[in-house]
Amino acid sequence: MTTETPALSRLVPVRRWKSFFESYGQEFVILAALVVLFVGVGFYNPRFISANNLTSMFVGNAYIAIAAIGMSMVIISGNIDVSVGSLIGVLGTISGTMAVNGYPVILCWLVPVLIGMVINAGVGVLVAYVKIPSIVVTLGMLSILKGGLISVTGGAWISGMPPEFMIAQFRLFGLPSSVYFMVVLTALAALWMKYSPFGRAIYAIGGNPEAARVTGIRIQPAIVGVFTIHGMFAGIAAILFATQLQVIQSTVPPNLELTVITASVVGGVSILGGTGTVIGSTLAAILFAAIGSSLVFLNISAYWLRAVQGLMILATVLADMARRRRI
Amino acid sequence: MTLVLNRMLRHEVILGVLLVAALIVLAGQSEHFWTADNLLNQGRLMAEVGLIALPMTFVIVTGGIDLSVGSIFGLSAILLGVFWQNMGLPLPVAMVAAILVGGIAGLGNGFIITRFKVPPLIATLATLALYRGLAEGISQARSVRGYPDWFFGLGQGEVLGVPSQLWIMIVCFVIAAFILGLTTFGRTTYAIGSNEVAARFSGLKVDRAKLLIYGASGLIAGLAAVIFVSRVSTTRSDMGTGLELDVITAVVLGGTSIFGGRGTVIGTGLGLILMQALKNGLALSGVKGDGTIVVIGAVLIAAILIGNLLSRDGD
């Protein structure tokens, strides 16, 4: 049996279902966890699955799922970004400040996204061409963005944005726009990662940079591209973050980068690069939102949330390492 | 061998020149900078980061990283309060227990990294959340105050005119410099960072060394936490948030390669002093606390940038 090649197994229908399950195993596990959580907590306290709670859960957390899409791409390419939380804080503040000062709404939405892309393209250049490890560059960016933001704004609250600016509060067929953003962007990114040459190149670079280079993939521009796209997702996330409430606090949301990275990793993006999907990271972001919300409904102190997060990321990573060793 | 030694020395010489230049500029900015009071006070303020930077140098020399030190710091600080006030242990016992908890947390990191082969970056990112979460969950955001007066001698007192924690830091510094520079354990540390597979095949006890190093990292973070609590006379669960950034910046600024295999404790000391001098000098010339974070981030990136550009011909 050991001589059977993967190519052959793909021709057999029964095997195809199995390999489908293997490549999306993590996503199914999270989906199952979500179902168990919704049924279990909903049974204990039906208000957990009320439309109101579900809506506020999605509106409040869709931006994390969207930021996790870009983060997943960065991690799949074998890098990491610990500055995304600060970037979202900075871009959200820029967007809100522009809106208050009467700039056209379209500009208030687009300019922060562009700035996010430019900043992260710079990070990409430092990682790809100057060969500074991404952890160091983004640690530096974290303190530059965070310190810069607080020293410029003093952490002041921004309020009085025009209603037409509040894109996260728009509704279509009764559903908040955040949900559409999350679903559409996840679907587009998943298809693009799976079928576009660039998407495949990201997997190849993360899996084995040397092999990718020999196959003719131009690694350096691709890394800059990945970071730029990640900047775009961070920008969109920042707009949704800035428009979900009537006020924006011009600081960095605490531990946001960790939540985003956790969503990616728990969603099945391997920390060693080369594997994972953005569908998994979005599901994981929803799972976190649901866990956070369920603690309230189960009367457990919210102060334990971070410990639960830590345990989950640890369990997922250990499972990932165990699976790799078996293969 | 001499080539390696030359390169190490070169980075430290550059750093030394940079430090002297920074000191001269900063002394020109404010007459308060170059006073014994200010300098000793700065020594007090940098002791916690300085202590944690010592084992972090070992960690980074092995090619690893420990992002969880800030969280271990917070966990030990909280547990010090809990052991003493809620569980009624005598304060000295509570102090030792809090430090030991730090050591156990560090050993936990080492265990995950060596036993399950999880990359240190991810393992400690996970425990960063876990340990901070435990600190928050245990404390429920309540702070502990009302420590007895003698306890403050550690963080606020002086011995022979020098802040007590500065003595502790100097002793630890000498020990760390000795171990990394002059013992077989130090050579093992470099060997792991240069080529882990080769180190393993040479019969070095790689896993045991890593376990000890990560354990020491947690233990020292616990010690620093006790000193910090004594300095600020209260405990809160958010203590030490972002501390890992300061520590890693000091170590990397000190010339330790983030890829492992290269770095010295003396370099870390210089990096640390440069960082603290920048913070203090900027604060004295009117830059607010958050502005100094920007400078430190920029200095971190610039230091590696320059290092990479310089070493390109060498490689």
C-alpha cells in the first residue's frame, strides 16, 4: 500500500472525499465546534442565539475576520505581522478624523486603505529585499505606529461622524453590511488563493522558498505583494472597526494583533507556512466571537477569555505539529 | 574563530561609539541628564528590562525567541499578591513562590518547544495569551496593595548609595556574561544557534540546554516582577504588557542576531544602556512617553538595517 501514489488516489472517487476532508480537516473541526457551542449555549440560555445577539456578535467581530484573511496570507507565505492591531488603530483614526473634517465619504473609506497598503508595502520591502525578519520589522512597526498614534492624538475620542460614513451600520435585507463584507471577501480571497498563480505562489514560497525560486517564482516581489494585500485587508478592517460605533477611540485596540494571529492559526494556517485556507481563519474568528459572547451568557467572568484563547491556540498548534509528524 | 570574534567586537565598537555620541548629545540637551541622581534613577528604571534581557540573549542566540516574558512578569506579579494577601503566606515565601511560578511558566515554554517541536515564536505567542489570561482570570482585575515597608527596600531602597536592584542586575549580568562567554554551556548555546542539527549530531544535549534557557527566562521574569512590584508598591494584572518588545529591542540592538548563533551579553548591556539613555534623554528634552516608543521602534529597525548592510560584504 505504501507504493500508492497521491496522483492515483485522486482518481478514485471514494478517496477523493477522504482527501477533501484531509485538506479541509481543520475547517470541519472549527465548524463542528461552532455548532456544538451554538447548540449547547443556546440550550442553556436561548437568548444566546437570538437575532440581536448574533447581529451584535458579527458586527463587532467581522473586522477581525477580515484582518485575519490578510494575516493568513502573510503566515502562509512564511512570515508574520505583529503590528496589524496598531495599523488598524492608526487607519481607523485617520478615517474617522477625515470624516469629521468633512472630506467626501468615499475618500474617508479609500484613503486609509491606500495608506495601509503603502505602509505594509514598505514592511514587505524591508522583509523581502533588506532581509530583516518579519518579526523584527513588525515589532518595530508596532511601536512606531502605536507610539505615533498616541502621541499625535493623545488617545482622544472622535465623535460626530456623518451617518453616511458609518458603513458598518448599513443594512441590506436586514443583515448588517459587516457580514456581507466578511463573507464576500473570504470567498473571493479563498478562490484567489486556490486558483490564481499568485495565490499558488504564496503557498509555494511558504512551503519551500528554495523550490519556489527554482520553479521560477520571483519571491521578493511576491512577498511585497502579500504584505501590500494584507495592508488592504487591514485597511478594510479598520474602516469597519471605525464605523461600528458612534465614537472611535484613537488608540490601538488592546491585543488585536494577537486575536487576529490566533484566528489565522486556529483556522488551520500552519505556522510553518505553506498550508491553510482563509475560510478556516474566518470560521475561527467567528468561533472566538462566539466564545467571548458565550462566556457572558454562561455567567463566566470575561477575564478568563484570554486564557481560553491561549489554550485554544496552543491546542491547535500542538495538534498541527502532531499531524505533521504523522505525515 | 578570530574572524567571528572580530565581527562581534566590531558591532560592539559601533554600538559603543553610538552610545557615547548619544550621551554627549543628550547631555547637551538638558543639564539634568548628566547628574548622579538621574543616572542612578535610570539604572533603577532599567533593572527589570535589563534582567530579562540577559536570559533573552541566550534565547535569541539559540535562534529562538520568547514573547511570553511580559505575560510571565504579569502572572508572577499577580501571584505574589495572591499568595501573600489571599492565601496568607508569609511575604518572603510568597516572593520565592512567585519567582518559582515564573520559572515553571518558562519551563512550560521550553517543554512545548523541545518536546513538541513547536517554533518558539508561535509557542511563546500562545503562552503570551495563556499566561496573561491566567493573570487576568486569577486577579479579576483587582489590584493588591498594602505591602509592609521592608518589602520596598528591594525596589526603592539603596545599598551603598546605589539602587538595590542595580546590584542584583550587575551580579546577574556578570554571571550571564561568564556563562555565555566562558563555559561549555555557553559554547553549546552558540552551537545550537549556528546549526542545531550539527549540534545534535555532535552529541550536545540540545533539548536540555533549551529547556534550561527558557526556564531561566521565566525565572528571571518572575524575579523582575517581584522587584517591579516592590518599586511601584502595587500589583495589577496588566503589568509588563509589551515588556517583551523592550527586552527584544535591547538584545537585538546589542548585536545579537535574530537568526541565532551570534551575540554577547556585553552587547546586550550596551544596547540596554543606549535604549534607556534615549528614553530618558528624549523625556528630559520634552518628548512624551509615547513619542519615545516611536524612536525605539525606529532604532530597532535601523539597527538591523545597518547591521545587514554592513555584514553583506562579510557574508
